[in-house]
Amino acid sequence: MDINRTLFLFLTTMCAFITLSCNKEQEGDKINAASTLSVGFQNSPSMALLMVAQEKNFFVSRGVNVEMKEFTAGKFALQAFLGGSLDIAISGEVPVALSILQGNQFKVIGQVVERTVNECRVVARKEGTITEAKLYFSKKGRKLATSFGGGPEFFTYNFFNKISIKESEIEIISQKPEDMPATLLSGSVDAIAIFDPFAKIAELQLGNKGITFTLDDIYSELYVIDVKQKTIDEKRELLSSFLKGLYDAQLFIADNPVESKKILMKYTKLDKIIIDEIWGDFVFKLCINQLFLDYTSAEAKWSISKENGTKNRNIPNYRDILYTDLLKEVDSSLVKIK
């Protein structure tokens, strides 16, 4: 009888313990879900702040869980975000400019790079002793691949405008960034206009059979943080924690470039030689700066002109989509707009 009673008490205690543990686990899941932000991004070196913050647990230490969802391009992350499947999208500023022009509504709360330096450039198959871009593209029948609807296409427009070559004189086709190095190597196109790491991959593959054309002053691709007003209203503290985590990553990268590069290698699967050579193409700083306003307005004008051949359509005031309060709470000096 005593043995049965003891067994009964043991089983009763165990059931109570298991029930309590399950309840705590369920409660923990609820808390975890309530403190999570889903973030869509393109897996590229430009996302260093995001990757380092995730790897070093800076988000968690600031009180937010970040669920990272990878896309082949930032513009696709933006599309998923607009469809309601993400809390945040990190994308280039060109898809943002075009999306706002189409009537979509959301806010930009920051940039994950202050600027880029020749990160977007033209890589071409060398021909003879030609070293000047204008002379190279003056030859009839040149074929160039770029990525339509994003920064590379806008860069291409500015590039040919700068060297006084009409786009109608070049055959420009759209390709996925990841396909361009192989296409160029095979000779299917004469040149590609694309961002890193694909520009660097193409340069390494071509070796002395390739030539690169850069123009420092025509474009600096930006990568911005897109959020809906509803998310700001409902998850303001989490968004603030997210930005603080990115800021912690910025400080870490500045002090620990070697370890930061290793983190990039882990996430992007890129070779060390590529990471080392393109590292200086990015200024990894959390901010909102004047370049965003200057570029988005110019990109809207370009898009309207391209579609209609005119510039009579109204240009949005892109200052209206900036929400700077959250970034100012991290550090007011991070907001640099006139």
C-alpha cells in the first residue's frame, strides 16, 4: 500500500511538473513570438551590419529576436514586405523610389551603409589596347547585361549619360546578377554593369582578359530599411532595439574588421580573397543621409522619362517617407539630411 501510495504521489508530481514545464514553454514561445521581427534581405556583403548583429547576438542583447529571411535580390524582399509577409525589408534605394512612385506607402527608418565606393561598375571583355569607356562603347553592336529595376540599371543610365553614349546605341539586356559573370566569361555579352560581389567575381574570372570601367561621382548604391507605419505604431520598441543592434554591429566592425570579414564569409559563402578585395567598397554605418533624398528624386525622374518620354508627372517628396525619430533615439548624429 505504501509503495502504491508513493508511486501515485511520484506520478502525480511528475504530471504536475510536466504540465508546468509545458505551460512555461508555451508562454516562452508567446514571449519569443511577441519580441520577434522578420527581416527580408539579399545575401550580399552590403548586409554586414545585419549579419554581424545576428552572429554576435547584438539584437538579442538589445531585446529583440530577428528572423532573417533571404532573397536573391533586395527588390524581391521589398515585394514580400509589401505583400505583408515581413516586418522589415532591406533593399536598394532604387526599388524604394520606384515603389513609392507606383503609390505604395511605407517608411524608411535608416540605411545600413552610409555610401558605397565603385561597388557598382562595368566589367568588360578587353579588346586590343582600348582603355577608355567612350571608345570601347562607341563600337557598334556592343551588348551589355545589367539588372533591371534596381541600382545597376540606374547606374547604367548614368554611366552612358556621363560618357555621352546613347543607350539606344548599345544592346542592353536584363539578367540575374548571379548569372552575369558566367555570361561575360562565355562571351555572350561584351560587358556587365553590376554590384559586388558579382563585379569582383567577373573581374577575377576574366583576369587579364578583362577591363573595368568606373566613375566615382555618378552613383553610390544605398541599402535602406523599409517599415510600414503600422509596424512603427505597434512594434516601436522592437524597431528601436533592432536599430540599436545594428549600431552595436557598426562599432564592432570598426574595431574588429578581421572577425567581421569571417562572419561575412560564413553568411555569404564567398572566398576570403573576394571579401578582402571588396571590403573597402562599403562604408558600413547606420544613418539616414542626403544621398537618399538626392538619389530617389533623380531615380523617379529617370523612371518617368524612361516610361513616358516626358517629365510632366509629379515627383513624390521622398522626405515624407523618412521616419527619423527612431534613429535619433539611437544617436541624433546619424541623421544627416538638409
